[in-house]
Amino acid sequence: MRSEKSNGSSIIHRVQEMELDEVELESEYDIEKTLGEGCFAKVLLAVHRKCNTKVVLKAVHSEMTSLKAFFREFHYSYHLSPHPNILSSYPVAFKADDCYVFAQEHAPYGDLAAVIREGGLPEDACKRVAQQLTSALEFLHSKQLVHRDIKLENVLVFAPDLSKIKLCDFGETRREGCLVSKVKCTWHPFLPPEVCEAVSKEKFICRTAADCWQVAIVLFVCLTGSPPWKSADLADTDFSNFLKWQKRRTTKLPHNFRKFTPRTLRMFRRLLEQKPEKRAPVTEVNKYLKDAWLTDTSPLQRKNSDNLYLNCKDDDDDDIKHVSDVSKTRLRKFLNSYGLETTVDQKAVAKRVWEWVLSCDNNADSALDVT
């Protein structure tokens, strides 16, 4: 007999299809406005007349997607809903106006893209986003699922101070380890290098590491207001410069990373590892939530930050190893606390050396006189 945990894990991978009822949209819902529309789907804000409940209807154009693909997105959206940082989907699905439709909760403050300001958000707000987004993806990954399309538009805002956000849009979500193609209509700066390198219609293995990369890009945009590069490709100068610094081929920190503290740089370095098999899991973010993320961006501060981080090692230990001068200062204070003298009088040392040299000369002269 299987355990409850294994049963719960297996249920989410069994996508069930059913016959959809044909519904006349205007007879069941009062459509207030269109929240968004693309070539594949449109998102409508509506009120269900019988229940007087405000909902969001995601209507996927039937000629642009298969029924199987629609049920997969509806299935994952509904079964992942119990998590507090994943958008709630209701057990309502139907067909209307040549669209496959399902209902979700309404996010009153739009998406994360709408609240990002030039120069980025305050550090505390970014940390709130990081903690909640990490929690949602940790839950997703525990089900052996990969979101594959983490971007600002897929993070919905439920509180102005970002104390409540929710991940949405599971249209590209797939089981870890299966073969997938590139995500269509996504923002290119968010794609990890292994996806950028893939040929357009070439299949590649679906990995949770792709989500980890995209989380790092989301956090970078939250902190700075713009992505670190246009594409994770060696032809992109910004990405190429980051890669050289990351692999310690240069000590020069890329200009768009200079506002971060050494601990934040370490976080980005681990999440933005070029090789997916070496990339840190999404839970890596939790190790840095109590640290300062932003620092002074003066030239002196940047130089100090570069030098300090150059002395860091990528060990399992989270502690940053400081420069040798800091270690010597701590040792001197420790010895002084026990009454041990740690200062050296350089003049006295020089005097003793010269006395020793002169004594050696005198002894040599005496030996010559005797002979």
C-alpha cells in the first residue's frame, strides 16, 4: 500500500481530461474589462452573476492550443493552488466563444512588472518577494515539477508593500526530467544559457535549475530595475563579462553588479552558475535573507567589495572568509586580552640586529689577532 505522500505526489502527475460544457459567457458572467490579451489567450476580469463573485477568466484560444495542453495547465493550476504563494484556481472549466476557459482569483494590484520602478525596489520589498517566490517554487519542485516561465508578469501582487505575492501561469509547467522545447513568447533575458543554446525546435531535458536561474534574474530586476543582460549568450558583452568574473578570470566586477554586497554577489554567483548541474537550488536564497543586499556604490566601496569577494571560496560553508588583515586584527585583540604583547618595536629590533652583526665582526678580528 502506498503512503499518503506518494499518493499525493502521483496524483499531480495524472492529468485528467473531461468533456467541457459549452457556456455562453455573457449569460453567466458580467465582463468588467480585459486584463491582458495575447496571441494564445486573453485574461478577463468578470463577476459571476449567480454567486456575485469577482473572478479572473483565462480564455485560451482553441485554435492555438490543444485540449490536452489546456487540461494540463488547468490541472496544475488547480492542484498547486493550496500553497499560499500560488494563485488560486477554481474547479470551473468550460468552453465559450472558441476558447477553453477556467477561473482564477483576482490579483488587485496587477503583476510585478507594473510595480518595478527605475533603479529597483527597496531592499526589504525585494526580500519579501524572494522569500515568497522561493517558497512557491520549493513546493513546486517538491512535486517534481518545473515552472519554466518565471518572469515579472507571472508574479501577481496582492498587497502594495509586496507582503503578499503569488506565482501564476502554469501553461509551460512540465515534469522534471522530461524532454521539452523552448518556451514561446517569453522574455529573452530570463532564459538560462542551456535554453539559449538549444536549437529552436530541439528537445532538451527539463530541469528545476532553469527555475533557479530565472528567480535570480527576477531578483536582479527587482533590485536594479533592469535585467543584467539581453541574453545569456557569450556574444552578449554584459553576460560575457559576468562569466569572466564568475570564473575568476578577472577581478573586475561587472558594472551592473557593483551595488551589491559580497553576500549578495555570492548568492547571484551560485544561482547564476552556467552549468545547470552545478547551479544552486532555489532554497539557496533563504540563506541570504538576513544579510544586507545593497551597499554604497562609490568607487572606493566598489573596490573594497571586489577585493573582499575575491578572497571568498565557494565552499558548502556559508561564511565569507575575510582578508588577512582582518584576521590579524582579531588575533591581536585575542592575544591582548590575555596580556600577551603583540606589538613589535621595529627600532629595537634593528638595534639588536646591528649589535649582533658588530659582535660577529669583533669576534672575527679577535680570531685573526690570535693567529
